[in-house]
Amino acid sequence: MSPTEKRNLILAFESSCDETSVAVIEDGHKILSNIVATQIKSHQRFGGVVPEVASRHHIEEVTLCIKDALDEAQVTYDDLDAVAVTYGPGLVGALLIGVTAAKTVAFAHNLPLIPVNHMAGHIYAARYVEPIEFPAMALLVSGGHTELVYMPAENEFEIIGETRDDAAGEAYDKVGRVMGVNYPAGKTVDEWAHQGHDTFNFPRAMEKDDNFDFSFSGLKSAFINTTHHADQIGETLNKQDLAASFQQAVVDVLAEKTQRALADYPVHQLILAGGVAANHGLRERLERDLSSNPVTHLVKAPLNLCGDNAAMIGAFAYVAYQHGVFADATLNADPSLEFDWVEDPVK
């Protein structure tokens, strides 16, 4: 960059669930700071996220995160070009803290405000690995969402498949609780799965259905019924084999649906994103499946950016900034926010 070229700096906020995060992002692909204040220990005793507790923690942490983000990036408010914030989907109280903080900063320093869909942020975390080439497909797997998202062009999204009940991440936490694993259970279940074998042959719901939707409620129920029956007859089941069997069922369905979607929607890249994208079993399966695909290249969100964080919000915010997508002081939290659908996507 020459001395006359100005870098674009965005202060990004993320507070959709149980992480308070503020980041400073340069030109949409360089992280100058990414401060994350997690609340996991506060929610573990409840076995999951308690919305009121999450909101209170956001209030306590958000101003501290702003200061730390600016200090670590070595910038001031005067250096910024815009402020970006997650406004949905998520917990309404948690979202409101981030939205209010971002609007306050934007108003006080006369900066444009960029509204960001949390799920778009997860997908665009891939920009920290390499530029996104369109058309692209995203397998978005998190605690609250499991979706296949087709992207014909930049800033365009169409959900072509989604879960009809539990998201994959929810299922991990619920079966983890049955096995005595603290929230969040995904990492431990993944580790156990690599130590066990698929001996229980749990159901692969909707695997062969003529659509790209998912369902994990039946798998969760089959898992719980198996463990409860064992308890009733005094049988001890191998936790590693249980984890391996559960994970294999999840991965098989995700991979099968993704492969079929790629056959119908030829794309340059498949982006794996979301909290469950950190799962090693899923990463290994998709790497293997796509190793012989001459058209589609697998791009995995960085492990440290799979969970909720403001860096991913800043990555997409830069794209929104270039497209002139701004909000005013009326911006509000939208806990049920969805992607805008693209008409007549090119297959």
C-alpha cells in the first residue's frame, strides 16, 4: 500500500449469544484486534446459555472490549471509517447490547453504521484464509443453525437447505449432557469420537430425501433412548463408542447432503463455517470427499474464528460497506433475522 492509499478500518461488534466481542478490521481481511470476552463458565452450571445472564455480562464487558480493541489495534476513533454490528439472529437481549453500543459509537463519532447478519459473518470468516470466489456454497453448522447457503455473487445468499428441528450444535450439547459433559459439549464429544467406533448405528434422518434439509431430533432421541435403556438394565455403555456413533451419524448426513447440493449447484468453493465447523471429524470427512472434486475447493474457517467473534463481523461488514449497506439510529435487534433470498439463482 502506497503512502497515499488509505486503509479502511471498521470497528465491529458481536454480542448475539454468550461472547462479547469487539474487533478492528483493516480492508476486510486483516485483523488488527479481536477481543473476545467469553461467558462459558457463567453458563456451565445451567447446562446452557441463560439469556438474562448473557445480557448482563454483555453490559459489563462491552465498553472494556471497545477500549482493548482500539488499544491493541493502536488506533483511535478518528482513524475509523465505520462501525459494524450483529443485529440478528440471536438472543434479543444480548443483541440489543451490541446494537446500542455500536449505535452510540457511530453517533458520537459521526461514523456510518453497518448492520450485519450474524450468519453472513460466519461465512465471511473464510476471507481470512483466502478470497471468496463466486459462485460459492457454505455449509453453516452452529449451535442454532445448520444450513446450506448458495452464494451466486458477493453479498447474495440463498438458503437451499436447513434443519427442520434441532441444529447439529444443539444435538451435540444435548447428547453431551446425557454423557455428563459440561456445556459446550462439542469439543469433548469430538475428542471421544476419535477414540471410539461406530458400533450403535444411529439413524441418518433424511439422508436420502429429495431435498437438502436436515433433521437431528430423531438422532438425539435415539441416542437418549439407547443410554436410558442401558441405565434401566444396569448396562454400562462405552462413552467413546457412543460419541463415535453419534458423530458418524451427524457427519454422514451433513456430508451426503452437501455432496448432492454441490452436484446441483456447481461452485468454485465450499466454505465450512460456524461453531461446529471446528469439529475435526466433519473437517476430515469433507476434505476426503472434496479431494477428488476437480471443480470445488474446500475453504475452512480458521479454528479460532469458528465460534462467535467480531472479526468475522468485520469481514462481512467491509463487503457491506463497499455495497453501500448502512443503517441509521432506528436499527434494532432482529432475533429471527434470515438471509434475503436471491431470485432465480443460477445453477
